[in-house]
Amino acid sequence: MTRSLKKGPYIDVKLAKKVAARKANAGSIKTWARASMIAPEFVGYTFAVHTGKNFDDVFVTEDMVGHRLGEFAPTTRFGRHGGKMQKEIEQKAKAAEIATAQAAKGAADAKKK
């Protein structure tokens, strides 16, 4: 849900101070404030947003104003579905790709002769 208009947007105070004290191209600003809303003053800065394990660099553009910093630094990584069945499907696809490559190579060799 959105934050009440009466309260205004949540912008982390420490983060706002860091932005005010820095130049736009002076490296990234390290932050753990994923819930902080992106203000128009943040445009042009690069933030190193904490994902729980490491920091992801997020370069702020005008389109991002009003969103939260955490939206642009995902905390989970998608491995992939499947297991044994998925492995078999991938092997068949790879074999088909190799077969088409060999057929194309054979056709190219036949044209040369």
C-alpha cells in the first residue's frame, strides 16, 4: 500500500545527507535503506544497495523517482526449475543445435566442391 499523503514520502535522513554532501559522479553511495523512496534530488547518483549478501549498484534516472531503492536490487536469485527432466530436455535441445550446425557445415562444404 502507498504511504499517506499527510505523512509524505519516506526518505532516509542519513541517505539524504550523504546525497547532499556528494557530487553526482563521485562514485557510489553505500546504503542499507532499501525502503527509502527515490527523490528527484537522487537523479544522477549511483547507489550501492544492500541485498542481504552483497551490494548491487543502482544508477538512478528520472523514471525511477517515486519508487523504492529496493525495487531495483533483487534479493533472491532464480536458479531454475526442474531436475532430471529439465536436464534431459536441455540435452536434447543441445543435441538438436549441434545437429543443425553440422548440417549447415556439411552444406557449406558441398558448395565449395
